[in-house]
Amino acid sequence: MRQALIAAALAAAAMGGASRAATPFDNGVYSPRTDAPALTAVRLSHTCVARSAVAVGYWTARYLATAKVGALRQCAVRTPAGLVCLIVSCS
């Protein structure tokens, strides 16, 4: 009996008898058919400047803290020992 029901269901599906609503179908979340938003480029929005008596360091990054650290490091590699670099501006 059970085999007969399974065989009948398979025959109906093969002939197109099964409705689309009755069968779960994943139409693809990541399919190009979906209206996915376009990817946007990441903007590097913060630029900081660090200065010492003899050197300058610039850095641009997405996050303000990263821009500050980058500017300080660029200034530090150009500054002799004993002098200090300070952040003078960030935008």
C-alpha cells in the first residue's frame, strides 16, 4: 500500500501533477533574479596629519582611530629619537 502511494506521487510529479505551491522550492536567495542592492565602495573618509619639529606624517583611513595611529607612525619613522610627534589635524 505504501509503495503504491509513493509510486502514485512520483508519477503525478513526473507528469506535472504536483502544484508549485505544494512543493517547497528555494528560488535562490543569492540568485541574480532577486533585487539585491548594488555593492558600494568603501570610502576612506578620515585623514589625519601628525607633525614633529622635523617631520610630517599623513594617513587616510575609514576609522578615525586608524587614521590617527597611521599618521603618528608615518611621522615617527621620519623623526629622530628624542623628538615627539603630535596629531595636528584630522578631517
